Amino acid sequence: MAALSTRRFLVLIGGLSPESRFARAWQKTPRRVTDPAEIAALTGNPAG
């Protein structure tokens, strides 16, 4: 299984079109997650 860093994940997400399925779903998310530790907990990858 390949590891994906939080930074790489965010770079990939940032490159998506605003019309992408993920971007539309993300816009409907009821809150913003900005804490690196919380992002790491959600993604299962260490903050880095």
C-alpha cells in the first residue's frame, strides 16, 4: 500500500476542477478542517 502524505493529498485536491464530484461534495461539508493533527486523524496519515 502506497503512503500519501497530507501535503500531497491537499496538493492533489487543490488541483481539481471546481466542477469535480469531490469539490462539489467538499463544498457541502458542514465545517472546515484546518488543524494538521485533525487532518492526519481523518486521513490516517501523519501530519507533515
